[in-house]
Amino acid sequence: MERHENILKSLRRIHFLGVGGSGMCPMAQILFEKGYEITGSDQNESDTLERVRASGIPVQLGNRPENIGSAQALVYTAACKPDNPELAAAREKGIPTLERSVMLGMLTSLYPELVAVSGTHGKTTTTAMLTQILVEAGRDPSAIIGGKLPLIGGNSRVGASDTMVCEACEYVDSFLQLDPVVSLILNIEADHLDYFKTLENIVKSFRQFAGQTSRALIVNGEDKNVMAAVSGQEGKETVTFGLTSACDYYPADLNEEPTACEDFTLMCRGQALGRVELSVPGKHNMLNALAAAAAAHDLGVAPEAICRSLSRFSGVHRRFEVLGKFQGVTVADDFAHHPTELTSVLSSAMKMGYRQVWAVFQPHTYSRTYAFLDGFAKALAIPDHLVMTEILAVREENIYGIQTSDLAAKVPGSQWFGSFEEIAGYVMERAQPGDLILTLGGGDIYKCANLIVEKYRAKAQ
């Protein structure tokens, strides 16, 4: 991937096209806090956009050439079309245009101790866990997180220390713009095959990412793809975490009571560091916690502080986020959009003691749905009931001829509808006290969850 000269030191005024995006708003807010003049624009109102405005950054709704004003550089996302009026105007004026990952590389290079969290799943939760540990330990980090962390009231933080914790996304090799001191690699699976084509190419990119890390690799010792990516890496320490004592960091003395949340002793190379009582469900979150603990310990945080913060961690926006309980029915929302994530979340939900679980799933991209059709079918057979939307296209044309009906045919009893309104009506008519309605997906399915909440509240009034 092409690397660019860092022009941040010669800039004062930067415009963010699509500033409401979860990857864009943290950078805009951090640069604004550092004294840069920031402006932004976006096509749609959102909670994120409100947070950007509240921080003091002026935002325009809609994309127009005049929005770029006197900006000396424009930042855009990979999803931005070349004929976007603002992008085209900036290029006509000869203003530097920087794709989001390029700006992220420039911004993170301002921090001597960059800790990057990568992997196919769990990045946002692990980044949030590690940020919470460092904040509560008084380490004053800066942070860029893919979801809202309640402790900091958003998904970014500007600290006074040299430490930056940053979520590192592999899509279109974005993370290859980073030069971390410490990198976490949580797992490596086939995903984003519209770009990578093969699992081997994904492993190759992670190998390069690991090679760009200068001091330590914190890695899942039980993931063969991860271990293949870090094998032969020289000049840095490799620290493993996993569920067994074959790894450096692992859990022991697990609470055997049937529960969705894990309660365990945190171990490091045979030594007990303390007790962790997670309040976020699932084995996948125990692995996330082990990774965050290993990284924090490597950064010199005391074991008791690590265990205390992990036990206090209450989750991230859109990661099994409970939105409320209405007429005895719990409504929750989760970002899971890959078969592995869905299996983890739905398996946990089924252990929580609900009378019945209603999963409402929005398939995310044609390529992913086509590539993992059987995996999705297996995962989505876990809950008591499955309701789906049509496939969210995002950036793709349907060259695969795939439809939600193809997935529904593999999950007996499942239903699908063309609108959130129809879905809300269907599940609310059938859900009983003691049930869970859980919306799932990487797109805008959270709007369906919010609609269900609004309808329940209206009924109550």
C-alpha cells in the first residue's frame, strides 16, 4: 500500500467529507482538540454528527463544493465516489485529498507509543476495554474506537500522554498505514473477500502489519492463521493469549454456574494476577478481555488495576447493547455481521434465561452473504425465531444473484420483510413477556431496534 509524506505539520485547516462516520469523527475531534481548524459535511443526520457539532466543529448537511471553504486538505472515506462534488472541487483546486486511512496514519504518527488493535472480530470491544484500563489507571491515553465507550462519552479521547490506542481495520489494507509500537491481533478469518479474494491474502496483509510493529505483538495463540502471520517475526516480543495454559495469558478457575458472562482468574505464565468478573456476555468477550489485559500488563499497568477495570467494563454502543425492557420484553442491538460473530452472540443470548430469543438480522453486503451463506444459515439457526431484512448493498452491485430468500430457504421457519416497519409489527405481535428481541448487523438495523423501542413506548402511553 502506498505511504504518503506526513503533511499534518504544514496544515491548519482540514475538511472532513462524511464526518459523521465512526472512523471519521474521532480523527476530526482529536485534530480539533489539538488546535486544527476543522469543518465537516455529511449526507445524513446521526447521533455521531450531533456529537461532532457538540464538540464545536461546524458541520454542513449535504455535499456541495462550497462546503470545503478555505480548507488546506480534504479527508474522505474509501466509500466516497470519485464524482462527489466536494472531492471533485478539492481536486480541481489542487487541495490535497487524503483517504481516511492515510489521515489516520498521519494522526497516529504524532504519538510515540501507538497501540493498534487488529483482527477480524472484537476490535472495537478490545480497544474500548484497553482504553478503559489505561484511563482508570491514570495513564491519560488518546484513543480512537469504532464504537461509543460510556466511560469517555464517545469514541475518541484526547490525552496528554504519548500513548494512543487505536482500532486498526484490515479492510482495503487500511492498517498498513500504521506503525505501531504494540499491536494486538485478535483473530484472522476469511472476510472482506470482495477485496482480499482469498484467506491467504488476508494472512499476508496481517503478516505485513505485524512486520510494521516495532516492540511487541499481543496475539491469539490458539488461532492458526494469526500464528502463521506472526511466525518468523524478528526484533520484537510475541506474547500470546488464549483459553488454555499453552498461552502466556489465559483464564483459570472459571465459574461453572450457567451464565452468559464469564467469571475467571486472570493468569500470566502460571501466576494468578487477579479475579475478573465480566458483565459483557460470551467466551468471545473473555478472549477480548485477555487480549486487553495482556496489552495493559505489557504497558506496565498493575494487575489489580487491570482486573478492576475489566470487571467495571459495561460494553460498547451496538455490542449487545440493551435498549430497554418493555411489557416484559427485552430489546437489544448488536453489530455482529459475520457468521463467527453471530454464533458467539446468539449462543450467549440463548444462555441468558430468556423465554424465547427473536433474532432480527440484516445481511450486510452481497459478497459476504454469498461467500458465507452456509455459515450464516448455521449461525442463524441458533435462536428460537429468525426475522431478516433484504441484503444491505453498502458499496456493491448484486453480481452474485444472491437474495435474502436464499438464506431464508436454509433456515426453516425464518421470515423476511422489506421494511423495518413490517419487521417491528411482526415481532411485537408475537413476542411475549420474558422474551428477547435482538437486532443484529453491521448496517443500519439499529434503526429497527429504535423503532421497536419507540412503538413500545407509544403503546405504554
